[in-house]
Amino acid sequence: MKKILFFIWALFAVNAFAGDHDTLDHHVLTFTMVAPPEIVEEGYQLWMSHAKWMESTHFRSGPKELHYYEVSTTDELTDPLDMNSKKTGNVIFVLHEVYKNKAGIEDHFARTPEFKDWPKLSVWIDKCKSQKIVNGTVFNSLTWGSGLQGR
């Protein structure tokens, strides 16, 4: 019985600690958008629509694989390094997509016209103060199970 339990544990351990989520040298698309209060709710709705589109259209394996997708938000602070500082009233949206390689990002942009809410999202982004990284490369990666990786 101990051997069977050890074997089951070993299978789990190999999967849990194999570092299969390593993103070193993957390509990223990251947008940071500071939205004024009057368009925040619209932003939430548009990004929810975007997530549904991403889930239904993007590759989960192969050379165009979308490895990671998230949209996060936080209140903009007068001092971004002091979480107790005064809020400005704006909300910061951060889109972060990690692809296996550049082909995934190219495929994403080729598919963008298919996204029914793209015209609305594009206008919304233009109303924000934003920065865009459209083909960054991961040079440092800390993923659980693989340890700190870098160049």
C-alpha cells in the first residue's frame, strides 16, 4: 500500500514541480489604461466581452498558444507606492496576455477585427491614458515549481 501511495504522490509531484508553466522567452502583450470614473463601468463590460472572445478564439496549444490571459484593476493612487495614499477617482486597468511566441500575438491582431466589440473597446482605450507593449519578451520568470529563471 505504501508503494502505491508513493507512486501516486510521485506522479503528482512531477506535475506540480516540473515547471510546465515556465514563460521564459514567451511573448507578451500588455496594455495599461487609466480610466476616468465616468467610463469605468463601460471598461468592465468591454473587458468581460473581450475575455469571452479570447476564450472562444485563441489557441491553447501549438505555436500560437495563448499561455496566460488576465485583466486586472486597481484604484489609481496619488502615490502609487503607498497603498494608503489618497485615491484619484480613476481606475487602472491592466491587460496582460502571454503567448508562446510572436506568432500568437500576430494571430491575435489578425483576429481582432472579428471581435464584435473591438470598435467600442478601441474608442474606450483612446479615452484612457494608456501605454501599450505589443510584443515584449519575458526575460525573467518566476513560476511556482520552476524557480526563478532569467538571463
